[in-house]
Amino acid sequence: MTDTALSSPVTSAFDNRWPDAAAPTTPQGWLDRAREVSDILIVDAVDRDRANLSPHAEVRLLKASGLVTLLGPVAHGGGGQTWETAYQVIRVIARGDGSIGQLLGYHYLWAWAARLVATDEQILAVEELYTANNYLFGGAVNPRDSDLTVTEDGDELVFSGRKSFSTGGEVADLTVLEGVLAGTETHIFAIVPTDQPGIVFGGDWDNLGQRLTESGSVEIRDVRVPWAAAAGFVEKVFQPLIYNTLNVPAIQLVFTNFYLGITQGAIETASAYTRTTTRAWPYGGDNKERATDEWYLLEGYGQLQSKLWADEAIADRAGAEISQVLHAPRQELTERRRGEIAVLIAAAKLRAIEDGLETTSKIYELTGARASANSVGLDIFWRNLRTHSLHDPAAYKKREVGQYVLLNEVPEPSWYT
């Protein structure tokens, strides 16, 4: 695939956007920067989605803005911010383009993967590498596929196999691999450069929504990694912590926040259309001159925005709680606390999905028949949310919350809980 068309606002807007501007230093400053990026992305999000080109320009925009290194150490040029801020940044970016919100959210998770499972020395090396170089992460870690096979060759590990999904694809600078050591049940994570002959992307991501996430298949062909780079291993033995299992609740809340951002984008786009284009209904017996005076439209937007504000509140609570443990000493986390956070995130994700799907469908009733035209592009919001919200069954999230309420049980860590 080729780069985004040169006429795109994404391509033309970022080159000189922040040449002399200092990087933000506060959470609000970073949210303001994210809003600038979101405002650029939303202008032609539908056109770029339909072109379905690899988002190289969009990634350059994220890098130029500084958002890629939001969580990186200040000593290496990073933002030094917390996950609480990162989650809100993801939401703001997804309001402009759900695909790019997902790319950034997955990047934050994989950039934190070293902290989740690696040794202290590995953490320092990885964080300096990606922060100093402004690198974007992708990941070939799909638990529904067969694991990559890992074999030993002296002081090296050799990864081989295929994954049907690898978000970030060829636009990522670094790729996280996960496989099982042959003849054992030992899982090994490693971070490798994306641009190498042994990583071959299929270019086959052509789904209903989230089309610019580069989430197609990848073949891993004898990619070599030093044993010393196997995350969390000391003398070839993994050092387990409960903290290692935070990857799943952390990324589930990434999902939640870009769902919320997509929903906010839908409301903003639809309401702008209603203000400028929707006509009042002349056959109701209580006729209005303007659509914005129609009681049922006012009621409809009021309902949708109220639900979104409530959903954002629970997501922000979850973000504050998981951020606290993500930034605390790793040895302090207990199984119970981890499980309670996972339940709260499950509840937040449920509300984001159900209310988001309602909103992205309901907006057609609030904008009118002409808003169904392809040129309007309201379909992008439902397509994006519907596509990714199928990642894992929402019914199981309901069960997790129910088990906590009825039985005071927290979910056991797994690839999805």
C-alpha cells in the first residue's frame, strides 16, 4: 500500500504545526495537544477511511505532536505522563479518527509491555529506545491464533509462525512478538525492529471498520532475538508477578476509551449536520421553523450525550484506579485488587459498547433521511465501533460483573480478562 494522498489535510497540516512549540508539561496541556490532532484528523476521516491506505502520514502526525512518547521518560524526551492522561488522550484522538485512536492506544500498551513483564534493566533499555527515537509500537499477539514457535539456537531465540492480526503492521517501528518455547509451555515476549526480512505483512486488512489500523496478518519467518532480550527472563527463567497480568485490563480500557471517542465524534458530527442541514418536520401538528426547535431532536441528543457523559465518568474512574497500580511498585499488586479493577473496566467497556452502538445508529433518526448519503459519511462511526467491539464477546464481561456482584468473585487472569 502507498502513503496517504498528498492532498489530505493530515499530510499538509502537521509538517510545520509545532516546529518551535514546547512540548506540553501538564495533563491538560497534553489533552489540548490531542485535541489539535483530533481536529486535523476529523476533517477528512471519511475520505481517508474509504481510500484505505496505510496511515503513514497519520503516524507522522502523532509523532510530530509528541503524543507517541506521552508515557516515555522525560529524561529521554518523553512526556512523563500517567496512564490516566493517556486513556483520555486516546479518547480525544478517536473522536477525530477511531482507527488512529486504536493505533495510539495499542502503541501505549505495547510501549508499556516492558514494564509489565521485563526486568528493570530491560525496561530502561526499551524506554530509552522508543522514547529517544520517537518509535511507534505494533504487536503480533493474537491469543486466538496458534502461538508462534520459539526455538533455541545457542544464545539466540528464533520466532516463527503466523498471526492473522497484527495491529500497527508496517507503520510500526517496533513489533512485539509472543510465542511458546518449543517443548515447553513457556511464553516468551520480545520486542524487535519491524523493518526486517523475517517480518512479512499480508496487506489483507479489509474490514468493515477501523480500516486504517494496519491490523492484517503477518508471517514471522525465523526472526532472531538474543536470549537476553526475552522479556522478564533471568538466566532463561521467567520471574512472575501478578503485575504481569495487567496487560489485559489495561488494553480493555484502551478499547473502552476509543469506543467513547468514536461515540463523541458521532454526536458532534451529527449535531453539526442537524444545525446546518436537517429540516423541521412539517406534518406533526406542532410545526417548527427550524429542526433545532424540534422537541424530539432536542430530547434525542440530550439522551445520547447524557449516556456518554455517564460512560465517560465510569471510564475515568477506572482509568484513575488502574493508573495508580500501573505506576506503583510492581510487587505491591494483589490478586484481589487486580480483579476488582478488571471488573470495573468490564463494566465500563459494556456501557461504552451498548450506548455507543445505540448512538451511532440513533444519529440517523436525528439527522434525517438525507444524512444517509455516502457523502455525509455518518456510517464511519457505527462501522468503526461495531468492528472492534466484536474483539471479545461482551456477554462474558456481563458475567464477570455479575459474578462479582452476586458471588463476590473476581475473574481469573486470562488473555481476555
